[in-house]
Amino acid sequence: MAFFADRRRRMMLYAVIVFLLLFAPLYHYYNVFEEMRVKQFFGLVVAGNYQEAYRLWQPTPSYKYNDFIDDWGANSYYAGGRITSYELESSHSRGSFVLVHVKLNGNKEVALVVNKDDKHFSFAP
């Protein structure tokens, strides 16, 4: 009987290892589409293509282009000047949204919320 108990434990261990090997990468890439959208947005901002970045943001009627320029333009409120580089720090899924933390110009951090359904942006609360 000890043989079968050892075998059962080994099979359980193998099952756990296979499960982790299969699903760990899925967990790591769970927010990949929202992260790609944020990278696309900041790529446009760094390149100075503010019109296209504004379109990608999918703003509400109350968030005018001038407000957008104040936040992300040459004198960006969030970066303390022109945004020249960005780095995705982390992303966390929260229901129908993904919270993405981005480091701007190597020192300022900003948190954005990306809607999973239509990929529109908003500021984190």
C-alpha cells in the first residue's frame, strides 16, 4: 500500500508542476492588450503626435484637447515637462478595468486606468 501512496503523491506533485508551467505565463500576460495600448499611447506622446494620442485616449466631452495638452504635452503636468521616455512598472486587473503604473522620464510615476472592453483611458482615482 505504501507504493500506491507514494505514487499518488508523486502524481499530485507532477500535476501541480504541469499546472504551474502551463498557467504561470498566462497570468504574466493577462493584461498584455491593455499594456500594449498604454505603450502605443506613450509612444505617440513621446513622438509629439498629440492629436493621435488624444484620439487614442478616447476622451469624454468634458476632457478637451487643451486639457489633454496641459496633462501630456510639452509642459506636461504629470512629467513636469516634456515626456521623453516611459516605462511600464506594473499592471493589475480590477474587474472590467486594468490599472497600469507608468514611470515617466525615469522619475515621475502616473497611474492610468484602461477599460478592458473598449480600451479607453482615464486617470486612476
